[in-house]
Amino acid sequence: MAISLTDRLTRLKDYLPANLAPELSGRLTRSVGLTLECVGCPMVVGDRCLIQGETTGAVEAEVVGFEDDRVYLMPLTAVEGLRPGARVVPLSAASRVPVGPELLGRVVNGTGEPLDGKGSLKAQAQVSLFGEIINPLNRAPVRQSMDVGIRAINALLTVGQGQRLGLFAGSGVGKSMLLGMMTRFTDADITVVGLIGERGREVKEFIEDILGEEGLARSVVVASPADDSPLMRLRAAMLTTRIAEYFRDQGKRVLLLMDSLTRYAQAQREIALAVGEPPATKGYPPSVFAKLPQLVERTGNGKPGGGSITAFYTVLTEGDDQQDPIADAARAILDGHIVLSRRLAEEGHYPAIDVEASVSRVMPQVTDDAHFARAQRFKQVYSRYQQARDLISVGAYVPGSDPETDFAIEHIEAMRQFLHQGLRESAPLQASIEQLMNVVPGRTEGNPSSVSGAGS
Ligand SMILES: Nc1ncnc2c1ncn2[C@@H]1O[C@H](COP(=O)(O)OP(=O)(O)OP(=O)(O)O)[C@@H](O)[C@H]1O
Ligand SMILES: [Mg+2]
């Protein structure tokens, strides 16, 4: 009896491998500068793919744009060994990254692979690189103070749990040192540090010298130095945020330190210019300014009763120019800024925090009235001294001509000492507030009587 065609095909099917789904792939047609072009493969912006190298292994890339039927790819690592016509295979799964308590004390790169030679990472969970976006109305408001272990900040620029601040300074003024002190002295449950686009040498120095064993034990470090591809640097910034989100969702009080937001913006600029977006402000294409809030808005408080991410982002103000477009954009989207002054650093006054130029927008909500009033008083007296500083230094100020200035001269040394903090000296929040109460008397305690014009 003749076997029907259907039966024959059904039998033959058993001999075929199980996963015989056709594999979709495209071809590499062009490589210019940082971007690669591919045809023949339908992919959407944000998709990941693997490009088969000739001699080296496969290179991971991400779709960053398209034109007609060509898609633009940005590789995650170096592209040596790719040839025209190389196969481009789309990856179906979204990017997943390792998270979990095993990350504590570890240093990883932008894809979550360990860099510290302490063996492979057996992370508890793999999560999507993009965390859930919290409805702003469901976020807990910033109401509690956060101890960052720096006296000048704790007392005069008190930070709230879930607040996001910028640390604005030119190069070499002490940003990294200050972040390192915070990691060692903060009372946050966990610190997540993102070293984005800084010098490779600095990564090692930061971990060994600034962070030290003690700081590293309670921290997770994500490092992507300047020689990483721009996409890797962006991923590292996102991974830093994602790890912080994971710990926040576990109910932890997280401190996120990112050094630097400017390098993150520059990585975005490199990508945007490479795919042909026109530059707008000082060479930055508009998409850079859209990307900044997308990163920063992910930190902050979670739902009420949950954990929090208090974040510090360093912002490089080139040539100490506070009008830099990234500095401007950052100032607008952050809830406060701490400015480091080159003049103070040159005088050897560290941390070089310029208390007059710095502001914590949530301070009134997280401090009591007495503390807030005394911090204001400190700033007024300090400011009065700075105004008269030039006159005083050339001996042109006549003591007795202005009681408020006399008062400032009398207290300036104590104030300077209060603001100064050694690298190894911790300054807990309560102790900082108590010291503030002692360093400058309140208005009613032995102040000159004619200070009413001192502004408040
Ligand atoms: N608290 C401090 N005590 C003593 N010296 C300090 C302190 N902070 C910074 N310095 C000095 O300033 C130098 C530069 O500091 P740091 O590397 O933190 O600056 P930066 O702003 O991060 O620089 P860059 O922009 O190059 O990354 C240090 O090498 C050190 O000599
Ligand atoms: Mg630095």
C-alpha cells in the first residue's frame, strides 16, 4: 500500500534537528568612524546583535539608528577583525545584567563582568538593564536626612534620602577624593559607584587608595574608563543605576556616586554625532539633553516605605565655567549642587566646598528649624567675611567700622576649621550639627546688636 505524502513527511520530521527555525541574519556593508552599517536584517532601535568577526570572536553591537533599509550599529567593544559582508545576527533577548548581594566588594565593567580578578560572579539574579519606571506620584517624598560623612555637607547643605545632587568642579579640584570619603564615611546601607569615562589609571587608584578595603566592602563599583567604547560607557552608567535600583527595591538606603555625568553626556554625544545628528549647543546634539534626565530620573526614592537612592553626580565645569551646557542642564534636573572651588583647593583647604555657591534644595524639608537657621547664619557670617576679604588682606579694613564684619573676622578661623576635614576623618551627621551649633553663636547669643541688615 502506498504511503501518503503526509505520512512520509511526518516520519522524516523525526530525523530533523528540533530547532530548525530559520536564522535571520544581515550583512555588514560599511564601517565609518564609530558606526557600522548593516542591511538585510529587520531590527529596531535598541536591539542587540552579534557581528561575526573574521579572526576575532563575535562583537556585540546595538542598533542606534537607521536610514531607509540600512541600520546603524554601535559596537560594544573594539571592531578590529570585521570585514565587509560580515554576518550580523540579531539577539532575541534584551540585555540582562547580574544583580544581588554577591556584587558587594566587586568591581565590574559595563556588561557586569568582573574586572577585579576575584573570580566569576555568581549573581543571585539576572535582570533587564532597564528598570521599571516609577510613577512620580507614587514616589515617597524626600523627608529624612542622609548622613554622607562630610561635615560641611551634613551641617550646611544637608542631603535628604532620595535627593539627587551635582558635584560641580573643574578638573583636579578634589571630586574623586570627596566621593571616596563619602563611600567610607556615609551611613548608607550600600554605596554603588560608577566610574564612567575617567582615566583608566584612576580606576585602580580610586579603588585601592581612595576607597580602600573598608569602603569597597560596602560598595559595588562599575568602571568604564575613557578607552571603552561610548556604548560601553553608557551601559556602565545604566548598570550603575540598575544595581542601585535593585538594592533600593530590597528596601535599602543606597548612595549612588557617579563620576562623571559629563563623561556620560560625552559618550552620548559621540554616538549621536556618529549617526549624523547635528550638533547644537557647544557640539552637543539635542539627544544628549534628553538622555540626561532619563538617567537621573531613575534614582531617588522608591514607593513609600521602600528604599531610596540618594545620588551624587560629578559634573566637570571646564575651565571652571559654570555656564557649560552640561552643567546648566544638570543644575536644572538635579535637586541641589555642591560646587568645589579651585581657589580653596589652591589654598590647601580640603574638601574645597564653596559653601556660598552650593545649595541643597531639600534642606528645609529634612532639617529642624534650629539647625536650618544656624546653617543660614553660618553662611551669612562666612559670606560677610568673603565680601570684606580683599580689604582685610591689604589692611584697609578698619576694625569697628562694621560690627557684622568684626563678628565675621572674630569667627572666621573657627569656621575654616569647621569646614576643613582630613581625608581619614569621619564626620557623622549628629556630630556635625552639634559642632555647627558651637562654631557660630545664634543671633540672640552674643551677636553684635546691629546685625539686622545682614540679610536672611
Ligand atoms: N581631601 C583632600 N585632602 C588632601 N588633598 C586632596 C584632597 N582632595 C583632593 N586633594 C588633592 O587634589 C588632587 C586631585 O584630586 P581628585 O583626583 O579628587 O580631583 P578630581 O576633581 O577628581 O580630578 P579630575 O577632574 O582629574 O578627575 C589629589 O591628587 C590631591 O592631591
Ligand atoms: Mg576624578
